Amino acid sequence: MAVSPSVLDDETVRKPPIAASASVPYDVPLILTLAIDDPDVLAELIRREKGSARDAFAASALRIGVLALRQAEGHVDAEVVRTEGQRLIGELNHELAKGIGEIDSKIASSLKQYFDPQSGHFTERVERLVKKDGDLERVLQQQIGDGENSELARALARRIGENSPLMRRLDPQDADSINRSIEKSVREVLDGEQNRILSEFSMDNENGALTRVVTQLKTANELFKGDIGKQIQEAVREFSLDDETSALSRLVKKVEEAKDQITDEFSLDNAGSAINKLNLVLAETRRSINDNLTLDNEQSALARLKNQLTTVLNEMRNKNEKFQEDVSAKLATLITKHQEEMRSTTHGISFEADCCGFLHREAQKSGDMFTSVGSTPGSMPRCKTGDVVIELAAEAVAAGERIVFEAKDKKGYTLNSARVEIEEARKNRQAMVGVFVFAKNNAPTGLQPFTRIEHDLFVIWDASDPSTDIYLSAAVSVAKALLFHQKVADNKGQGDIDGIERAVNILEKQLRGLDEMETWTSTIQSSGGKIAGEIARIRKGAKDQIEQMRTCLDAMREEQPTTL
């Protein structure tokens, strides 16, 4: 698009305007001949050399005006949408990275708290469990100890001890023992059977077998005399107890022998009796139970159980010690790596890179332009002072204004030397506000984490400590607020300016209080919980003030009129 100051020709005036709905070929240049009579526009055009430089400037100015009119009419600029999207993505990435860092820090702290070889809760608990006279030994001693007071000994004594119901039932001297019960039952059965057999062969029993036989023989053989009578007498003799050779006497003798034999089997006086054999088996069983439930015998079941438990506990202890050694080795590796980085010459470069990454994310949140300029000279010949420049976005009130940042992780820097260097950086990078970032380990003694001296800000920041991010983030917001305060001079934005000034003052006060609280936390252990809560409250208040400042700046950005 070429623009040059001249009088409109007749052909351009006579052409009707192109309708908004008409199809316009955007790849074909449109030649315009304009008459410029605005003094401000003429002054800017005349300052440029005639030719391509002036045409390019006029085209850029026209484009800015068109975009401003389009926004005024309610259209959405795709570039603005893309910028806001990138800002949201950058803010989301920052929050995610911050959350990941906090989670990693909490996990490392929790692991160290529980698995540290020197003071870990897990190590302490395992030591209390398996040490001499420890919890496990006391529980085992209480449950299955050698003494008679253990739970196992008392339980066995109740079940199979000398005074237990089982032993009383097996004691042959006890009237209620099993031996006496069996002997009594056998004797009663034998006596009953003996009496019944004798009654069957007694002539005094009218219903006995012998009486019935004699009666039947007498009835059936009344006619027979002589030999039959003799036979009957012989038969009667066989069933007589007076004759030791009779069948009945022999039967009774065998029954008595059987009775004596059965009695002997249940007699304690007979060493080979069944009841004595039963007692021997019970005694052997009791001895076997005692042998398996004692710790004196290494082959007993209880001793083997104890050995297995001890083996399992030793394995757990070995695994725990190995795990602690691995964790300790990894922690030592990380500590060594960090110490080497601190001693190496590249540590300062790493600090500058981390600072640049943080500032890049902060610039994306507001759509500002971020530029890393540490390796290129500025407006001063062969001067590279100033690491980062943030240029405010075109839609901001102070559009185009610059903030320069200088990051240093080097010993020997004082506040005065930092003021001299940041002033040089502002001149070299043509910035109105400067921010000097000290590394936490090499910051001057006694310097507050957030300090403002006129148009320069001095911040203490540590890339590995997320709690210090708020200082650098507040420095970016306060620097932008200082630029807006200088640019806005009319009364329309005075309310917002007052809000910015109040927010800046409150923010500085709260950040100083935050540093004091953190110092108290490191020296006063008894008030740690209260101070930690106060730190959290102040940190939240500082974030709220930063958000309020951003709201005021956004409101000023919307109210500021856009001029061509």
C-alpha cells in the first residue's frame, strides 16, 4: 500500500465505495492517493525520508488505524485472540510448572521425612520394632515367651496342664477319670451278664433255661424210667455248680477268667494293661506337645516359627536399609550436582537463563514483547549491559515503553554497584524502568527481597525456591505500573492511578513483611506455625494486590483512546 501527500484525482473521487459484502481480491495491491492536511500526521510523514520508508510508515499507520476502528466497531482481531491464547497457554504452562515443582519439593520432603537414614520416621519405627527389647520382641515374649506367664503357656496350661480338665480325666487316681469310668462300666456289664447266665442255669429260677429243659424232659419222658432217669441225673449234674467238672462250672470258670482278664486290662497295677498303655500314649502325646511348644528345642515348631519370623524381619530390615542407601545416594548425587553447579563458572549463566525463562512467561501473560539482549550491544557502543527487555504491548497505555532486567549471580555486588549498573542498562536499552535481580545466595547482606528506589527495582530471587517467585512477579507488575503512571496525565485515569499507587505501596509493605516473617521462621521455632500462617496470609495479600494492579492497568488500557 503506497501513500503520498497529494490532491485526490477525479477518477478516485468518482469511483463508488466498495460494499462491505463485495468480494475483494486481498492479494492485489490497492493504490490510494490521499491528501493529508492533519498537522500531526504531516509532521510524522515529513520526518521520514521520501520514498519506501515514508510509504511503509504510512501503511503501518493506516493499518493501526484500521485495526483500532475495527475494534471500536466490535470486531475481534485474530492477532489479539492469538496473543491472548498464547498468554493463557503461557500462564497455564507456568502454573503447571510451578505445581510440578511444588509437588516434587513436597515429595522430596516427604521422602526425606520418612526414609532419611538419620532422622526418618520409617527408620525410627523399624528400629523400635526389631531392636533388642523392641516392640516385636516384647510382643513375642508376651505371647510365646519361655516363662509361665506367656499367653501361649497359660492357654496350654488351661487346656492340657496338670490342673486342666483333660489331665483330670486321664488321672487314674481321680474318681471321675476315664479309667475309673471304663472299669466301672465293664464291671457292671460283666456282673450283669454273670448273674443272668447263672440265673438261667439255676433250679430256683422257674423261668430259667435249665428249669424249662428239666420240665420239658419230665413231660416228654414220664414213661421212661431207669436209664432215662440216670441220663437226667447226668444232665442235671452237668448244670450243677457243686461239681467242679460240670459244664456249668467250667463255663462259669471261663467267664470268671474272662472277667479277670478284662479287669486286668483296665487295672493300673498291671504294667501291660490297656489302660497303662493308654496312659503311656497320652504321656507321650503330652511330652510331644511340650517339646513343640518350647523355645529351648531348636527343632520345635515354636522355635521354627520364631526363626521364620526373625528371617522375615531381617529381610525387611535389609530391604529397608538398601532402599535408604539408594535414596541417600540419589540425594547425595543431587546435592553434589547442586554444589558443583554453585562452584562452576556456568552457574551465573544458568541463573540468567532461569531468570529469562521466568520473565518470558510473565511477558506472555500480558501479551508484551520479550527480548533476550544479553549477548548483543545496545545503544551505547560495545556495551552489553542489560539481559532482558520487555516492551509493552501496542494496546497498553504505555505502548512501546521498555523495562530492562539485569540478572546477577556473582559475589561482591552491593546495592550501590547494582544501582550504577541498572542505570547504565536503562540508558543502553532505552528503558524508563530497570529491574536488578540478585541471586539469593550472593545477594548483599541486609537487602530486602523487594526494594524500590525511584525508577529502579531490586529483587532477590532463587530459581529453586518457588516462594521467591512472588518478588520477581511483583517487580514486573510494579515496573509496568510505574510506566503507566508516567504516561497517564489526564484526570480520566486518575482513579486508576491512585489505585495503582495504593497497590504499589501496599505491595512493598507486604513484601517487606513477608521477608521479616521468613526471617522469624528461621530463628523462632516455637512460633513457627503462627509465622508460617502469617507468611501465607501476606503472600496471598501480595498476589491479590498484583491482580488488583493488573485490573487497574487493564481498565486504563480499555479507557485509553486510540489515535492515529
